Amino acid sequence: NAGVTQTPKFQVLKTGQSMTLQCAQDMNHNSMYWYRQDPGMGLRLIYYSASEGTTDKGEVPNGYNVSRLNKREFSLRLESAAPSQTSVYFCASSVGQSSGNTIYFGEGSWLTVV
Amino acid sequence: QKEVEQDPGPLSVPEGAIVSLNCTYSNSAFQYFMWYRQYSRKGPELLMYTYSSGNKEDGRFTAQVDKSSKYISLFIRDSQPSDSATYLCAIASWTGGGNKLTFGTGTQLKVEL
């Protein structure tokens, strides 16, 4: 049981380049999330998808776009990468958006923008 | 002021010690309280979850919530080197439009032999 799978695990980008982080879950969860984790800042929500076909902005959406391709997959795109987007990105999923639903995280994607 | 405050540590203890990890929060609307453990270069994994004031035990771990003081704690008994990780508190409120989860910055714990 893979849970939440993210690719790539490591990536170095030049400023202005674009890339897409891929995420897939095999738990039949309805809701999916993208977080970034920075030292001293904790985990911050970038975008989430409460259910297939919907996406909404989180706390720090600027510079990112997302696509909920189907129930399993939720991708995060950086159109023009900036050094401020150097971070660790985590995809996560939960059964739903109801109160108390446990959120399960992937292993993380380390992104460096130079 | 952050909605959730957590001492970043690092906290170093000898094997077998009792560890106390704490968070404070400011929003009384928070209803659900979680502790995640994150090993180096891994994603966070859920350790404990509770929604009421009081204590909840799971093996060597006890989660404590004091809603009147807006204070939550995680106690680890008989700590082991394998407990060395970063511990994140996470607090959720039901906003009607969805579950808003706010994380603390994490406390780094090292349990030494």
C-alpha cells in the first residue's frame, strides 16, 4: 500500500523555469492538499482540492497552480520559479474535508531554485 | 502573533527520560488537536488525535489538551532513540466550508543513548 506518492523527490531549477510536481494517492480519498515546509514557518497550505473537480487557494497560493486530474492525482505547477519557492513540498490526502479527518502525507519533494 | 506557537527546540534527553512537548494556540474555535511525528527527510505521520480536554493515552504516548488555557501537550514515557524526530502539533477548526488545519513549527527531539 503506497499511500501518497510524490515525484520528483529532488529537483533543482533555475529562476524562471517551470515544473510540475506530481502526486497520486491510492487510498480512495476525496480531498487532496499541497503544503510547503520552510524552517521556522511550519507547514503552510498552498492549495487544496476538497473533491474531484474542485480546487481552492490555501494560505500561500501565489506563484502556483494546481490541477486535480482525477480522484487519485493532484499536481502542483510552478510557472516561473523564484528563489523564494525553494522549499520542501508535501502532498497530502484525507477521506474528506469534514472536521477531524486525518490527513496523510507523502514523503516530500525537495525543490531548490537558483 | 501566530495562531499556533511551538518551541522549536532542539530538545535533547537521555534514553528512558519522560519528554514533554507543548503548543499554545490563540483561536478558541479550534476543536481538534493532533500530534504528528516527522523523521528527517520524511513526511509527517499522525501520532495522536483528540478533540476534547483531558488526556488520551496510546502506548508510551499521552496527549493532553487544556482548552481553558489553550494549551496542548504530548508526553513520551521511556523515550527511545527511535523517538528522535521533529514533533508537530496541528490544530483544526471546522469553518463550515472545510477543515482548516494549522500546524506548529515543530519541536526537534533527540534521544541519546
